[in-house]
Amino acid sequence: MELRIECRNFNLGRRLDTLVTRKVEQLLRHLPDVDDVRVEITHEPTRSRQERYQAKLIVNVRGRVIRAERRGPSALSAVHSAGSTLDKLAARFKGQVYRSLRARDQVSIGQLQADEALELDRELAQEFLAEEDPAIVF
């Protein structure tokens, strides 16, 4: 797994780096097959102090992309809220993937009955042929 952190218009601090790393580790608990994670944190001089920092977390899982974007008054709060959102999206994604895999692996009752009938026919054919000619063995 590859982790890339990009900061625009400010410097990445140690606290922010540890927070991003911790959020990615939480994500890996849900999705162990993550190919790469890209984190973009941007500082924008806006009028609203509540939306000055923007955090984007983009995760690539087996060719599928999961993305969360949040704004906040500080880089830490933006990353924290984006990480929480991404955690929920990852849990939802995992449920969808495993649900579809289980649906593909399940065999219908009709298929089970057909397989049992085919096996019974084979056994009857073997018994019949064994009575006719004992030299024939399957």
C-alpha cells in the first residue's frame, strides 16, 4: 500500500502526519486490499473561518475508488471528519462487496436437487450395467 500526502499553501506538521497515518490504519481494518491512499489537504483564504481547510481522502481498492472530502476550521478537524466519513464509506463498500460475493457463491435449491438427481441416475446406471456385464466398471 502506498500513502501519498499532499499539502497546498501550508506545511505538514507532525501532529497532522500522525493523524493521517492513524486514519489510514483505521481504514485498513475495514479494507485490507487497499492499493493506494492519496490525501490532499488545502488551505484557502476564505471569508468563512469554518471552511478554510479542505481535506480529500482518495482510496483505491482493487481498481475501485472511494473518496471523502470535508472542510473545517483547521487541518486537523478537516482530516478527522473526512477520515470518519471515509470509514463509513469503507464499511458500506465492504458490505456491498461481500454481499455480492455471497450471492455468487450460493447455490439454489433447484441446482442442489438437480445435482442429487444426476448422482442418483449415475448410481442406478452403474448398478444396471454391473448386472448386465460384470466386466464393466466405472
